[in-house]
Amino acid sequence: MLVVALALGVAACVAPSESSPDTAAPSAPATPTAIASTCVESPETVAALEPTAESTSAELDAGLVASLDATVLATLPETTAPGAVVGVRTPEGTWRAAYGSADAATGEPMAVGMHTRVGSVTKPFTVSLIMQLAEDGLLGLDDHLAEYVDGVPNGDRITLRQLADMTSGVGSYTFNPAFTDVFFAAPQTVFAPDELIAAGIEVSPRFDPGTSYEYSNTNTVLLGVIAEHVTGSDIGELFAARIFEPLGLDQTVWPGSSTDLPEPYAHGITWQGDGASADAPLDATHWNPSWGFTAGEIVSSVDDLLVFGRALGTGQGLLADESQVERLTSFPGSAGYGLGFGCVDGWVGHTGELPGYNTAVFHDTTTDTTVVVQTNSDIASGDCDESPVRASDPRTLPCSSPATRIFAALSTTLGHTFTPNPQH
């Protein structure tokens, strides 16, 4: 097994890699700075900005499309991904395109509309659901975790808000070798949410609630369990009724413990798992996704993610204006992780990694532009210290996961560069 970090996905803008304790220590928690609304200018304006008719009915300018196409063609070879699907939506129109292969083994071409596992892009879905339940009075963001779940260290002090913004101090179950050893050896294992929480509790607390920041999948799993508790409904039903159907996301699914993906889908490759090698990655397409639960299970397509990306940025179709303004002012300083997603210089969104897949979904609040990148590899490339690279891979580039590298390049072409924190 070549991996040092079990990837379920991080916000490329702010979240550290999740190092597995069987090979390396987890990243040190970061101390949060004072909360400020400097990342998004005029959140009220962003929340109120209605989409143009052209954004979904027109094609982008041919000159811009040519530049975007050239950017992807130049950047994809710098990644480890066999293929990519990209989408850009601005007030002037939409562009979508596919590149490379959907299956490295057969050479089947990638196509627009193919489904991929989106990993931690699931997290903003989950926190959006929690905020909806708060609007409905079924819970409060400042409620304490112990009101809903017993046995979590500091649960009487941890708030749901701190679970959502990763300042709870609850350790990620991906830090626990009791979990990772089983998963890497038998990726078809079905994990129940309670098992994931128990594995997270074993490596908790990481710090006192509210005193530091550390990305933890256990936080978002706990929020999913709480959502089911206060509603009495299955999480898949909640996502469908409250997010998928209202936004018209008819190509987005909650797989539960099923290993199937909707047709058509891309096959994903990974170096994670026992038996993987640098020159022989594993096909992780049908690994069981249950270990991600509400931190990483969702499957989607580029068109649906373009819709969700704008809804995430503006709140429209998801939250009341007041709730969205609260969300857009939840980031520490000019960059940081807020209520379920990150922000850098006005770009808000999330990346997601699940073995075999890497996804980026971001909305530029300064230009009302949404960018989506789906890739069928979670293997980083470039000058990666903690992640292995093939001897043939260039180390002249900064270390980056595939979708993040393509997204950052596209952002520059669009005129507003997104600069992710360094990846190792």
C-alpha cells in the first residue's frame, strides 16, 4: 500500500491532508483566527443576485471556450487522471466538455454527463441540510452534541456549529488504524455510521472545542446521524426531498451501501488499498462507499454540480437569505473553512476525494461564475512529499490532486485565480 493519507476529500483552500496514523502522524491542528466576513464582499448582494436567463440557455463566447479548452488540454497531462469532465457557468452562458478516458483499462472516452463519486463535496450537502433543519426549528446550530449523541468526549461543550466548521476537536476516524487497516484490506466492507463515530471517538479529543481547526470526517458523519434523529427519516430520503428534488438534481444519488453507480459512469483509479503500486493502481470504482456516509458518499454529474455549486454560493434554492449571509460570513479572515465549505478570495466551495475520484466544485462570488471539475483519479502529482509519485512524474510542479490542479488553471483563464494552500 503506497498511500499515507486516506482520502475522503478536503477543501483545497483550507483543509490539511488526513494522514493515516499507521504511516504518519495527522496534520497538526490549526489555530482559528477571529471570525471576519472578509472572504466574501457584500454577502447580502451575493445571496440576492438572481441568475440570468443566458446562464443556462446560452453557450459561452467562442473565444473564451477556446481558451478554457486549451487550459484543460495543457493541464490534464500534468495530473494522474485518465480523464476529466469540466463545466463553467457564467451569467453569459455555460460550457461543458470531456477529456481523456473514462476507463484506463479499456480506453473508453470520457463523456459529459458521466457519473463520478464526489467524495467530500457531500459535506456541503450535509451542512446545508442541517441549516435547513435549523430554519425549521428542529435543531439549533448552537445546540450541544450531547443533546443528540452520547459518548463523544467534550460532547457537552461541542456545538453543531463547531462540527460544521471543523473546530469541534473530534478526531477523524481516518486517523484510526482500527478503521484504516480494515478498509485498505477489504474495501468492500460495509461500515455503519455508529462504527465510524466509534472509530473517531477512539482518537478524540484532538483539542478543546472552538480552540483550533482540524478537518475531520467524523464531524460530518455526526451531523448526518443527528439529521436522521431529529426527522425520523433516512438520510437518503432527506437529501432527495430537501436538496436533490428542489434543485432538480436528477442525476445525483445517495448510494447507501450499494457499490453501483448510475450509467454512464467513469472508472476511478487509486494508489490507496493493499496491493496497489505506483505502476499498478487499483480500480476503486466499485469499492463500498458506506465508509463515507454523510462525509463523502454522494454520486453526481457535471450538470447537477453546476446547479449545486451556484446554490451553495448564493443559497438560492437551499437556504433563506439570512441563513446564507450567516454562512458567507462564517469563514475565518480572508480564507478559511466555514459552515460546510471553504473560501479563498471570494471563491466558495469544496473539493472531494474518494479512492478513485477527485472533484472540485467552486462558485466565484465576485463574478457569479461556477466551475466544476470531475476526474477519475485521486492520485496527486508534482512535488509531493507525503504522497508517492511515479519516477516518471515531474516534480517541478507544486503537489496537487488532479481536479484541484485543473480548477486552479481554469480560474486563472477566467481572470480570477484561485490559489489553493500547498499540498504535500
